[in-house]
Amino acid sequence: MIPKTVLRAAMALLAPLALLACNAPTPSVKAAAKGVVNVYSGRHYDADEAIYRDFTAKTGIEVRQLQAPGDELIERMKAEGAASPADVAITADAGGLWRLQQAGLLQPIRSAVLEAAIPARLRDPGGAWFAFSKRSRVIVYQKGGVDPALIQTYDSLAAPALKGKVCARSSTNVYNLSLMAARIARYGPEKALAWAKGVAHNFARDPQGADIDQIRAVAAGECKAALVNHYYLIRMAASPDPSDRATAAKVGLIFPDQNGAGAHVNYSGGGVAAHAQNKANAIALLEYLASPEAQALFPKLNEEFPVVAGVPLTPQLQALGQFKEDDLPLAAMGEHQPQAQALFDRAGWR
Amino acid sequence: MAIEALSATPPRAPPTPLRLGVWGPQVLAALATFACAAPAAAVMIQALIAPRAGGGDAGRFWIDSVAGTLALMIAGGGVAIALGIAAAWLVAMCRFPGRPIFEWLLVLPLALPVYVLAYAYGGIAGPGGPSPLRVAGPSGAAFVYALGLYPYIYLAARAAFVSQSACVLEAARTLGARPWRAFWAVALPAARPAIVAGAALALMEIAADYGAASYYGATTITTGVFRAWFSRGDPALAMQLAATLLIAAALALAAERRARGRAAYGAARWRALPRYRLPLLAALGAALSCGLLAALGAILPLAWLARSALLAPPGAIAALAPALSHSLMLAIGGGGATLLLSAIVALAARAGGRAGQAALLAAASGYAAPGAVIALGALAIAASLRGLGLIGGLTGAVAIAALIWTYAARFAAAGAQPIEAGLTRITPAISGAAKTLGAGAFRRALAVELPLAAPGAFAAALIVFVEILKELPATLILRPFDFDTLAVKANEYASDDRLIQAAAPSLLIALVGVLPIVLLSRGLSRARAGGP
């Protein structure tokens, strides 16, 4: 019994090895003249792949990348220390930039290109990190299910009028943590906690799923309003799945706090790694990310807002209109995130 | 002539390697213990020296997390155990329409990672999905655990039922026991060790799962580890939680070993088993319930994934070729290393003694630990090795080696179990005969025990292959540059809510996993002592 089955399985298992032999990547051969730049990225979008491909085509510098959740990448860089192969570190969240900097994993650089292109508020004064794209945490609501006038602010989600009508994803999610951190920075921990308690009290269901799930729940009427990043709704409206498009059509979008501090925005960004071995290439990549061509790809491929002025938006982003954004310093989000999680936990926002 | 042959052979002394015969197994067991426990130990030590963050609610946090995990184990694990045993009994002991197909169809959920099941049911039975029934919240997590993990119990219980002594069952029947009574009074108690072993795997998977628990917003020890470490910046609290898991797994295993004691189970059976012929209605009911289970556990989610994958832009599947080859490479390479470690653990456990116990407990705690914790431990070890100047950064071969070690530490328990079960085929009489002929422990292991245990090892290889294929958190943290696997791609898209793009890699994981799993199922269903 054994030999036959074992043999058959062994063959089935070994066949792919032969395939591998022909398929094995040979980066060192390709990375000839201009060298490489090694990117550790907490972002995971096809848009980034396209941007890196463009960069390689323009400069001849090969981009090697490792994508993983931001905090895990930080742990990895800490463990690797001076031997870390990372040249550039990129995070999907402004808090991540702060944590990278606090852990001493970034080095300050001077670049006239970056300093000219990126507004001062969106880069570290010392040149340790630079923001490259922007997203807003907005309120989505069921059209016809709730009066939009009732949900024009983040505070309104905590109001008694919305009891049993609010959906949110887990508080562990970094987008929620950054929003809460911003509220702590702006209004202080007591008010932030009271707000989180109010929202949690209004939950139609326990927090679950990701942003898209909140949109679906709103469209289905399981709740009337939810907090999501703006681009998820745009993406659903353009989805190849007809049921996604139908879902998106039932949902409206509000930029909150337009008469107050402005809608919460969060940034993706990056910097040169502390122990970069290809520092010149790393700076070249960062400068490319701030170039008009690359900046145009963030809206085009990912429906994120660019950070450089004058870059064209997609019709979908233009349709959202101008909005007032909260202009807190980016570092505030990183600084207050641990406290944000502790307060969320106390508020019962799971 | 016989006398001549005897006199021509010099009197057999135990093979010379001095005291290796005595110390060899001990040393190997110690090495295996180290390999399984070192990453977890490293991360604990690191956390102990980390400064404590504030936050006065640590106790509450710990209680909530433990309670959440226990609830999921009871609900998800309990249903999985019931489903697994029931399905195994029907398929092994009864005749009904479609039985030969269900025999392997019921194993298929094992090819789907539970986090993929969670995403699929998020689409099927989430808001706006086609299902009228909602799968949501922590009970949604329990639902996918039950469906995704019952095959562990099903496989183990079925193998046990199939290899039971027909004589015992016939004796029960002669004494007037109806099938139900034969099941409760004879078959189930005899299959207990196998069922407990399968259930232990399922329960440890539930404890260590991050993907499905976080998707359904369940508060568990594993999600708590992430929440404490990364969101609250409190590694010490994270490690208290992880330690809870490791210690609980080790204690549970020790308790099970003690309860089992030295009782010998599973008398070998030498002839085919008479299956109960079910009355028409019961037969139809059996076919329907097996069909429903297979549909919910595998067919429906697979169909949903296929539908989503078809909506993806053309070329999306072809673009997965490198990820596919990386997945296969890791599953084969990592599988080989894990199998080796599993074999050592199983042999050490069989040899008994403190060393064997330690190896077994270390392996069990590795399996119950969240993959990310073991991976962070491997990072910490890599950092110390780098401090000693032994290795550089985690690139290329070093990263792969760290990853493979993590797989081995994580999954040695899953492999050790079938190997150990295979080793029980080696009766004391056989080992005794080898001993009488002068074979030392090593020689007995190589020449007698390993060949007899080969089917168990084969089953272990298949399980470990599929486990690594599905593994996500450690692969994410430790892989080298430009080295995506199918699981990594699936997660990359799913974590960005691009579920259509996530479908193709998820489907590929399932398709690659199906063949080994069906082979596993076939191998186990033929595991009768007198079988062909």
C-alpha cells in the first residue's frame, strides 16, 4: 500500500519543483548598472506596483519590495538593526511614520525636490519622513434611511438620535485609531472617551468586517451611518461586480465637521531607512513619489488624494467636491494611538 | 547450513557508537524541544525586559480575551467535534447513497484557510449577500471554525472507526446492542484517543487563529496579542496573553496524556468491516446531512470564490504564477523540515521519559501559538545571531531559513500526531523482537519502526504541506524581498477589501491543497491492518 501511494504523492509534490527551477527569480542579474532600492512597505496596492514599475522604467533602478503590515515591518527592522536591507520604509498611516521615527529606523535627508513639492505640514521638519498620499475618514449613510442633516459631524454619530443606527469596524483598525488619536489631540482624552462611548452606545451591531462591510451594512439598512475611508465607496461604484455597484448607489458620503475642525485625513508616507545601503537610490525613489507623474497615479489607480498641488483628480474624486480637512500635525496621530486603543477598549468599542 | 550461517556471523554487540544508543534519543529530544520552544521563549524574554505600558485595565483585557477564546473553542470547537464524529461514523460504518463520494468530499474544507472561509461567508451571508441567513459577529467566527475545522476530527475518528476490531463490534451486536448503543458504548470509547487528538488540532487552530476572529470582530487571546502589542504599544501585556495560550496548550496536552495513561487502544482488525444498512429514510437523511455539510464547508465557498475570481480582470490568475511557485517551494521545503522535526518529536514521545514529554509539550505550545508570535521570536533569535556576527540581515537564504524554522516550530505538533499514531502499529512484540536480535535504539528506529510508521509519516507530510500552504502571519513577517505566496497575495487584497482580486489566490490555495488532502483521506481510509 505504501509505495504506490507515496510514489504518486511524491510525484505530485515534486512536479512543481521542476517548474520552479525554470521559474526562479534572478534579481541579481537584472539589477545591473543602476543598482536597486529595497522597499519595506506597509501599503499593499496594485497602484504601488505600477508606480514602482514606472520608476524602474525611468531610472533603471530596480525596486525590490517587502509588503507586510506596518507594525510587523517595524518589528522586523528593529530586529535586523544595522543589517537591515531596507532602504526605504513606507507606511499606510501617519501614525506608522511617527513610530518608525521614534524607533530610530529613519534617517534625516535633505532634498530640494521633496521640500519644494510637499507642503511643510506634510513632512518631518528634519527630513525623516514625507507624506505622499491622502485619504479622508468620512461618514457614509443610507440614502433615504436617515436625514443627512443629522449626521454632518463625527459628534453626531454619538448623539442619542442615532441609537442603534451606527456601524463601525474594529477599533484595532489603524484608520479608526488615527481618527481617535486626532480627537484626543484636538479635544483631550476625556471628550474623546465620551465620544467613543457615545458611538459604541449607538452601534447597530458589534464591530466586524472591514470598511466595505460597513458600506454593505449601510446599503442593506442594517445601520444608517458608518465611518469609512472615502475611496472604498468610489471603488465599489466602479466594481466589476454588479451587486457592488448597486450597493454603492444606495449610499451617500459626507465629509464631516465642515463647519468645525474639518474632516479627518490620514496620510501614507515614507522615509529613508536608518541603515540604507542604497541611500541615493532611496532618495531618488522618494523624489519620484512626489513627482507629478507618480502623484497622478495615486488618484488614478487608488482613488487617494495626491499631496502635491496641481495634480489632476479623477472625475469620481472631483465629484466629491472640495472639503475642509483637519490640519492637525501628522505626528499627533502616532503620539496618541496607544492611548486611543486604551480609550476605545474602555468605551466598549471592540 | 543454518549453523554455519550463525557461526559465520560474529556475535552481535550493540552497534558500536558507544553510549549514543542511550543518549542519542535524549539529545535528539532536547534538540527538538529547543527547535519548537526557542522562538516562543525568545519572544517572551524580549517582552519581559520591555517596559510595561500603563493602562489600568490589563486584568479586564486579559479576562475578556481568555473568555472570548474559550467561548469560541466551546461553540466552534464543540460543533466541529460533533460534526466530525457524526460524519465519520456515517461514512465509516453505514451504507447510504453517495457514501464513497462523501468519504473524500467531507475532507475538502481542510484545503480552505479559515480566514478565506470567513471572507467567503462575509460575501455570501454578510449584509447584501445572497443568503437570507446572516453569518455575523463572534458566532460567525464559531460558524467558520466549525465548518473549516471539523475535518480534523472527521479524519481522525474515521480512521479509528475503520481500524476498530470487527470482532468487538460483532460481539456488541451479538449481545443485542443496536447500532446506537454499539456506537456509544463500544466504538466511541475505543476511538477516544484519535478523536481527542483530532479535536486538539482543531482547538489549537481556533486558539491561534487571527484572520477569522478579527474579521468577525471576536475578542480572543490572539487578537488581543495584536491589539496589546501593536495598537496599545504594550508588548508585555501581549506576551502575558501569548503565554496564557502556550501554557494552557501544554497543560491540556499533559492532562490528556495522563488520562490516556498506558491503556492500549485500537486492536488491529484483519478483515473488512460490515457496514450497517440504513433504512431508506435514514439513508436519505444521512446523504442529505453529509451533502449539506460538504456544501457549506467547501462547495458553496469555493463556488463563491470562483464566481468572484471570474469577475477579476483577465490576467489576474496568470500573474499569480510566481506566488504559486513560492507557495509550493515553501510548502515542500518547509514541509520536509517540519516532517523531520515531527518525526523526532514523535519518536521522543514514544521513547517516553522527561525528554520526550518536553518535546511533545514544546511542539504543542508551538502549534497553539499565534504564527506572528513565533515569527517575532524567530526575529529576536535572528537579532541575537546577528549580534554574535553569525548572520547578516534577513535576506535571501537567511530569511527562508528563519521562515522554515518558524513553520517547523509551528506545525511540528500537527505532523507528530499522525506519526505517533503510526508508531502505535509497532507493537511491543515487534520492538521486542528487534531488541532481542540486538538492535540498538537507533537501528530499531531506522530499520523497524520508521518503515512500519511510514503511512503515518505520509499522512503527516500531507497535513504539514497543506498547513504551510495556508500559513499567513509568519510568512508575512519573515519572507525575503519580492517573495509573495498565494496566502500573502490573498491577504494583500483582502486586507484592502478587494475581495474580487483576493478570490483567485484563495481559490488556488484550495486547489493546490485538494490533491494532498484527498490523498490523505484515501490513505487513512485504507489504514486497516490487513488492508491491501
